[in-house]
Amino acid sequence: MASNSETVAAPQGRMEKEKSRSIYSKDVVLVMIASFLFLFGTMFNNPLINGYAESLGASSVLAGVIVGIMSFAAMFLRPIAGNLTDKFSKYQLSFIGGVLIFIGIVGYIISPNGGFLLLFRIINGTGFVLCTVCMTTWIAFLVPRQHVGAAMGLYGLMNALAMSIAPAISINLYKVIGYRQTMMLPAAATLIMIIIIQFVGNRAVPKKRTGEKKKFKLISVNALPVALLTTCFGLPYFITQADIVTYVAKMHMSVAVGSFFFIYAIVLLIIRTVLKNYFDTVRFGVWFWMSLIATVLYLVVLAYMNNNLMMALGAAGMAVGYGLIYSVLQSTALLLSPADEQGLGSSTFYLGLDISMAFGPMLAGVVVKALPIQYLYLVQLVVVPLALLVYLIWHKRLNSAIDNH
């Protein structure tokens, strides 16, 4: 008969082994690569759609609708995707999402006019919604719950790199080879993503629930403050993504603005690598205050920017202000949601992102029309007290997320 010490030692040994085992298995790495590729495929086309639509004969109004329709469609589709993700295999839904993105991009290439472009934009958006929600939950499914923060840190980094590298390449490439030829690259990236997920062994099939039938829910109530904070931190990011080139041009600055998002990506890569071991041990409040202060600083820096050094400081500040809190919010949404509602928690997080992506550039347009353009970044400081209010109301819930590992 085993002694008490042997009985205690066995579980402790298993815990130590689990703790030391790397979370980056073959399946995790493949899903990470696939997530980069599908997001690269979608974000690559965003800067091109407006000009491409007008080149097909669309009016400026229709071109604006075509650009924004994907984000607006996503806001309505998120709850559906979240509920589906909690019922079906993450592989199946990611595969369907990848195919829809591929069809959408190929549709862009062959579209004869703006009407068809609008249709394929909606198809692309539907696939985008499925992939974003499913890939996030797939990663969370593949790693131990106590390592969700670290996994989301790397997953968020893949997202951020795709969102910064893809537009930078597309803006420069289409000027050389044209719209249609340029769009073949994101189509190829999406096709590779579809192929890669075929080699993932664990296809993340949810356990079937017995007894009570699960009800359809629009959002995860527990993750609601995460969605609100995601909107607050996301608004300045997406305004910058859409308008910084125009801002620099209208302010007549001698700034290499084309390097802004490359600097952002490099700084983000560094800080996520340095801090990767803290995402599962440091409470939400520490990340929140760090990102809030950085947001204030980078908005002020961009408001008074007049040289490349200030631009680089602004990009670095945005990497801390938005890039860091992005993955923290993502993992917090999952940790605050029950195990059988991880898809809904993820879709609630992305709903906040969709709102900021859709309304950020629109609000910027209103600001620029009402005020001189030099006030564009100072006005955005309004998100700071809004984010602070959300945090103060729900700080106990947000800080307790780390206890749900």
C-alpha cells in the first residue's frame, strides 16, 4: 500500500510536469499560422477596396458602403458565430470561414462592378467573423486553461502582425502591378490557411450537453465590460489605421508615415516576447493602467508630431496602449466566460472590436469636418475617461478573471 507521501508526490509530480511542458504543440503552432494567414488575407484588401470600387465605376458613396459593410455585417453575425462555435467543431467552422474568405477575395478579382463587389465583401465578412471567433476558441481549447493568457498573447501578436504587415504590403504592391493582380496574394494566403488546418489533429469538438437545451444568447454578460473596453481602446487604433496618412499629408509633415505600422509591429513583438510569462499571473488592473497611460501619451505625441522620432514614439506608445491590452482583453473574455460558452465570450470581445472598426473612421470624419484636422488626436482623448469609467464599475470582475484559470 502506497504511503501518504507517495500519494501526495504523484499529483505534485504530474503538476510539475504539466507546468514545465510547452503549450506550443504542433496543433497550436498550426492554428497560430492559420490565424495569421486568414487575417492577412482579409486585412490586405482593406486599404485597396475604396479605390478599387471607384475604379469599377462605383460612386464615392457606394465605395464607402462597400468599405464599411464588412464591419457592420460582422456586428450582427458575431452572436450567431459565438453560439455556433460552442456547438460545433472549431475545425469545421474555421474551414467554412476560410472557404468563404477565399470566395470573397476571388470575387473581388472577377467583379465587373461595385454591386458584385458589395456582395463578395459581405461573403468575405461572413468568413472573417467565423474565423476570428473560431480560431480564438480553438487556441483556448488546445492549451491548459492556466496558460490561456500566454497563448492569447502570442495569438494576439499574430493578429497584430497581420493587421500591420498586410496593409503595408498591399499599399505599395498595387501601385506596381494593379488591383486585381495584387489581390491574388491574399487569395493564395487564404488557400494555404485552408490547407494548413487539415493537418491539425485536435479539431476541438465540443462535448455534447445532456438534458437542458442550450439557449441562444446575443452576448456573454460576464464579458460585456471587456467588449466596452475593447471599443474604447480600439477607436484610436482604427482611426489611426484609416487616417494617419491623410493626417500627415494635410498637416504637411515631413514624416516617413509608411514606417508607422512596421515600427508598431516591431515594438509589439518585443514587448509581447518580454512579457509573455506574465499574462497568466498579473491581474488585469496592472495591464489596464499601463495601457491607459500609454494611450494618453501616444495620442498627445501624434497630436504634436513633427518629425520621425515623434512618429516612432507614437507608434511605440500605440503598441503598449492598444497592442498590449488587445490580447489581455481577449484572454479575459475567455476566462470570464463559462467553459461551455468560450465561443460566446470570444464573439463578445470581437463585437467590441467590430464597433470600433466600423465607427472609428466615421467618427474621425465627423471630427475633421467640424474641427481643424490638428485636433483629430486630441479629441480622441475622450476615450480615456470612458475606459476609466468602465474599469471602475467592473474592476472587481475584471481583476478576478485570473482566478478562473
